[in-house]
Amino acid sequence: MAAAVITSILEKLASLTGKVYKNHRNLQMEMAFLKDELGSMNAVLKSLSNMEEVDPQTTEWRNQVKDMAFDIEDCIDDFNCQVGENSCSHDAGFVDRIAQYVCKLRASYSFPTQIQQLKTRIKDVSERRKRYKLDESNSSSSSYVAVDPRVTALYVDAANIVGLDGPKEEVMKLLVGEESASVQSLRVVSIVGLGGLGKTTLANEVYRNVVVRYDCKAFVSVSQNPDLMKVLGIIMSSIGMPGPTCTYELQHLIGSLREHLRDRRYFFVIDDIWDGLAWEILRCAFPDNEKGSKIIITTRIETVARACCNYRNEFIYIMKSLDDQDSRKLFFSRVGNVSQKPPEEISNEILQKCGGLPLAIITIASLLASEPTTSIQQWEYVCRSLSSNLRTSPTLEGMRQVLNLSYKSLPDHLKNCLLYIGLYPEDYRFVKREMASLWLAEGLVSAIDGRVAEEVLLGYFNELINRSMIQPSIPDMIMFGDICAFKVHDMVLDLIRLKCEEENFARVVDKVQGMTTALHSKVRRLSLQFDHGENQDMSARPSFSHIRSLMLFNKAHFVLPISEFKSVRVLHLNCSNKIDLTSINKLFQLRYLKIVGSTQLPNHIRTLQRLEVLDLTETDSISLPSDIVQLPCLLHLRIPESTRLPDGIHKMTTLHTLQYFDTGMNSLENLTGVGDLINLRNLSVCNDSNGDLIHQKRMLDVLWPSIHKLINSNLRSLTATRIFPGRGSDIELSDSLASSQIGSCLEELCISCWMLSRVPSWTRQHHKLATLEFTIKTLTEEDIDLLAGLPNLIQLTLSIRRSSHKQITIRGTATTFPVLKQFILICYAPHLAFEAAAMPNLQSLNLNIHAHGVQRNGSSTVEGLEHLLSLKEFWAFVCFDGSDTNPLDGRAAATNAVKTLRHAINVHRGHPEIQIFEEDNRSSFWKIDELSNDA
């Protein structure tokens, strides 16, 4: 971390030397001295990062250098703010301009004095360094790495999850038991065991296998410090209820959820409960409605497990460690083909010390698998380092030892990135793009070997995944190669928090009383997580001027002295009450701003000249300042739907991301101006307008040429969301999106809310397309052949408005759909046939069809499913009209359709996972769109 800051300082000193004080010889010499000394310290710091053990004196010296480096950068940044563009306002009057000139003059005279003081301080620190004889070695460098498919398989593919078959069957028996048809009371099953044994994984496998039988289902984590409002909100969102607003109270949520579940059969997994009281509160929301509902809870505490299942010990499942055979299988499935196999006695000893704990086994195996070459000496080092025998003493301390060893093996750049995660609450779901922006804003990632910082940080992210320090969040987000979100095991988070305090990297404070201690330690990153309490006024606390990252996760009323955070780079505000941001325009160093809740921005933010990320997507409603278009460094702008952008967005040429751009809320000037954002890489379009289709079509006719210009520039992702009421897909899109460039950058194109007459011919020009989603009037075999030729297409979603009478054949040649992994088809009657070897890499097939469209002339309208050799999942949504009374219609037709589909897929030799849902009351969707020519 200090090395990264010093590198930044050296660049800024070079800039100052060349511009501001080029005629001041003495000051130039002073700053040259600073550059030389800091450069020398930087080399020593990098050598220290490669040393296994550092003595206490050297550790203290390193911490002094880090603290001094931050202070030097703050001093330079303050000076730049006072004499730079931020200090001048074009709207200022004569008196204000005089005052600004005086401030600049004062800063120019005081800066040399500050440089002298810093020089003295550096001399003192440098003299201390000379008293230590440190061996300088080459610093570890980082090269780009990809996500190891073996580690993702541990979280995705149930067939690769070792030792779960038996426990899964036992838990499923506890859920169902011997209950008769007349006994349908609510049943709660507790899974209890040590952290790292795989309780969550087991619960998730049971959930995946039985969830199809229930009307309402949800999987939610509670954690050690539960936010019960958030837990209930997640459950409500999962079962289709409106999410709670900031005005809701706990009692209101419980009552609403209880009423919704009163006549429904539900199945919930409540993961990681630590407190019986939390369960007693949650339990009030789950009615025993005699519908055969089920709940699984997981916990480390046996007394909590008993309380959750009403002290019925027969409904408690105690997790056991893996046996020797399963431990070995799990270990080597992750290690893979290392460069040099260890002697059997060494690998056996490592496994014995892991004690059958899956988390310990995966962590150690990932450590060894991540090494470019693994020698016998490395295996022996790992074995020696694991001194505790977890099998005979399966304690939290033993597991910490395993995790600590893995942490020590991380390169320095990965340690910084990992420690930053410690600022967030337990069970937080991290979005990769959000964490990437934070790492960049804090200077944790920089360009290496000609690769831009964005490419470098992707390699960092993949390295942490490969080392199992972070885990993919949701299986469907990693199935097709792109890990969009991740999470951290709570035991890993404990280690991260411990290291954050040891190295004074960051501090998490959950009580106001702990604030003084945190600030006196001059910690640079602060996370405030106050769950309870009344008016909490921080204005009387010690100075916040040195804070660089501030995270606020707070449910109480909070008075935050924003103007004091003059050095802050990152500001994440998640608060149930409004925070006064009037003085935020004084935070000249701010790079990243995210607001969750109802807090509003001030009317003017033009002075935030370094702001790169503005994320407002989780605000209740927001009004954007008119001068937002004048921010010169803004790269990513994320705003809620129904938000109007001020006129003049054509000036925002630095933007890489714009989400969402609401066509119904923006002026014609902005619809045209979007086309001038030549650096835009990601564009999400929506329409929350209540205007008629004619108006919406007129707006689209203006927007479409702008999108065409972006396609021919740098656009990589275009998504269009239909959120306006009515028949959005009735808006027909022009068939002109041809690329004038051979090397189109477009990788994602999802515009199903607009309708095309057929698959447009210009699609074949976009060879990099990996994700494609269209709504088209009809599908022909020529359309399929066109799509089949896209060499990088991974995900394909087609909504077909009119079914074809003619069967469409997907050919089985080597060049058709070579890498496609997911195919989603929404169609009344598909009439599809798959030839042998068709779609050779398809893993997931999802059909959304009508019950009357499954069969034709006594045979299935989907044929050849057995030819999809790589298929792992088959999902089907069979829709029917519940109001039909004819026995050949309605539910009877749906039942026959399900039988037909099951028969078609059961002949598949790979035995893919099958999920077939019958959906009532959805026939109106099909009737409105007139999907079938047979109708």
C-alpha cells in the first residue's frame, strides 16, 4: 500500500517540479531530494513484501513510511486544490475572485515551508532505515491470469461437490419424513456444525433439489449481526412481493409477509443464524398454514439449532467432517496436475491436519494450485506450517491458522485488494464492477506491462477467486464463464478484519464510543456500521481530515460532518435517513460516490473535478444537478430508472458507462447527444414513460441513429429494458444497425423490449457478440443459420411472437453455435429439432412455451434433445389458461405437456437436471401477443 502511494507521490512531485515552481531553484532541489529518498524507500518496501518474517523494528519503520507517504500526498493534493481549477469559480463575483486569489497566494507561500517540514521528517525516517540491514530482492510481479475452471466447479457443479450425497439424502428425509397426507404442518430442520464444514453448501443442494415443489421459495443469510429488516426484505423480493421502503417498520414487514404466505406452500433456507432471539422474531413471519411448508436453518451453535426446531432433536442434522477418501478426492480435484506430485506421506499429513474440513482443504489446495510451479519443498513448507491437527482439535483457531497461511502466501498487491473487502458488512454481496471501481479509486491497481488498469484488476480478481479467498456468489452467475458477483466466507472475513487492524489498513466501528480510538490511530479507511441508537452526532469527534475511504452502513439518524473529509477518495453512504450533502462540493479528491437510500445531491457538484464513479441506482428517487455534465473525469454514471438527465449530456465524452438512460424522461437534445459519447462502452436504456406507443416510437426513431454511432465507436454492451406499462414489444425497430467497421467491439446486445421482423442480417457483422437477446416476429431456418455462425456467442435468448408451422432444424456441424452454453426460447410452439452433435457446448436449455404448443399431431414440437451432449440443465415453463373448463385444455393440457417434455429429456444419456414448472394465469401474455398462427 505504501509503495503504491509513494509511486503516486513521485508522479505528482514530477508534475510540480515541471510546472509550478520551475523558476524556484531551491524548492526544485528540495523536491528532487524528496523524490530520491522516496524512490529509495519504495525499493526497500517492495523487498520487504517478499520477506516471510519481518522483525518488529522493521515493521514499525514500514508503518512510519506508510503514514508519512499518506501525509505527503495529502499535502500535495491540498496545495493542488488551492491553486488549481477547483479554487476558481466562473460564476464568482469580483469580491469572491479577490478572495480566491488571496487563498492561492497564501498557499503558494506556505507550500515551501511544508516541503521543508516533510524533508526533515523524511530524513529522520531515512536515518532509521540505515540502521536496518535489509536484503533487497526483486518484487513479485503480477501477470494476467484467468479464472481456473476447477475452482468454479467446486461451487457450481453438484456432481463435483464431494461427500454431499449422503448428507443431502438425510436432510431431505428429515424435511419430508414419514408425514402423512393429512399432516401438513410447518417443519423446521436445523443443520449445525463448525464453520467451514459446508453447512451452507449442503442447504443449497437440498434447496436446489426440492424448491420446484413449492409456491414461494427463498435463500437468505442472517449472519452474526443481523439486519432483520433487510433479511425480511430479501425474502419478500424473492417471492414477488414489493420491496420495503425506508418508512416500513419491522412489525409491518412481518405482518405483510405473514399475510402473503397464509395460503401458500413455502420453502425457505435461513442461513447462518447465531442468535435464538433473531430466529424468534423471524419465526413470527412464517405462518403454520397446514400447507406442508418447510424451513432449513443453518447455525454453528447447538443451542440455537435446538431452539429453531422447537427442541425436537430428531429434526437436527449434525454436520460431520469428510472421511479420508472424500478429503483426498476434494483435495486433488482442486490441486489438479501440479508440476511435481508430493510423496504420499506428505499429502496424507496435510489432509490429516485439515481434519476433514472442506473449507480448509479447498483453501490449502488452492494455495498449492495457484503456484506456477509446485516443488517438493513447497509441499513440505505447507505441511510444516499446519502445526495444529484439526482432526483432533477442530477449533476456530485451527481454521484460522489455515487461512492465515493462505493469506501470507498472497502477493502484496492481492493483500491490499483483499483487505479492502473488510470495510463491508458480513454476508455482503460484492458486484465485481463495483469492487473494481473502488480498487481503482484507491490506487490499489495501476497499469502493468502495457496493460491498462482495468485489465490488470481483472487478473487480480481472478487470482483471488483461484486462491479461494473469495467465492462466486450465485451459481448462475458463473456457469457461463463470467463471474459477476462474489462473496466472502465469514471466517475469511474474520481474518481480513484482523489483518486490517494489525496493519492499520482499515477499521470497522459499530459503536460511536469506538470512533475516538479509530481516529487517534490515524486509520485511513473507516467503515461505520451502526445498527441501533438515536441521534448520533459526529461533529464533536476528532478530525476526519486524513480519512481516504468512508463506508457508512447505518440505520440510525446520523449527523455526518461531510466538509471535514477533505482527503476522502471513496464515499459509500448506505443510510436509512437523509444525510446533508450540501458541503460535498468541497471534497476535491473524491473519486467514487455511491448513495443508497433517500439522500439527495446538492444543486451544484461541478467542483468534484476528479469524480470518476457516481452510483445512484439504489436511491429512492434522485434529482441530478444541472452541472453534472461538466465533470471532466466522470467514467461511470449509474442512475435509477425514471431519472431525467440535464440537457447537455453530449459534453460527457469521458463516460464509459451510462445506466440507465430513460428515453421517456430525456429531451430530444439528449436523445441525439448520446451519439456523441464516443468513449461509451456500456449503455443501458429504459423507458418509464406513460406516453402512448406513437410517442415512444417517435423517441426511439431519434435515439436509434445515436446508438448506431456508438456501435461504430467503442460500445461493448447495449441493453434495453422494458419497464413502461403496456405492450412495449409492439414497437418495431428499424433493421439498420449494420457496422461500418469490420472489428465491431459489441459483446452484449439485449434489446428484447423492441421487436424486429426477423433476425437482422447485420448481426453477423458483430463477431465478438457473447450475449444476444432479441424479440422477433417469426423465426426461420435462415435466422438460425445466421446466429449459428457467431463464433463467440455464449448466451442466446429469443422471444418469438408468431410460431412457425414448419419445423426448424439446428444443424450438427462443427461451425454451428461452437461455444453456446445457454439457450432461452420463448415461443408458443417451438417446432425445433436438434441434429446429432448440435450445439456441442450447450449446458442450459430454457423453454417458455404454452401447454397447447408442446404437442402437435401426437408428437413433441421439441425433438432431438438427446443430441445435446453437454446439456446439464433443462428448464421449462409450461403456461396454461386456468380458466379453461374443457378437459383437453387448461391444467390437463399442461399435465400432458409436462409428460411429453419429461419423456423427451429422459432419454438423454447425460441425465441433466430437470426443472419443469406449470404456470397458471399467464395465458393473457400469449393472447395479447398473438403468438400462434394456429390461434
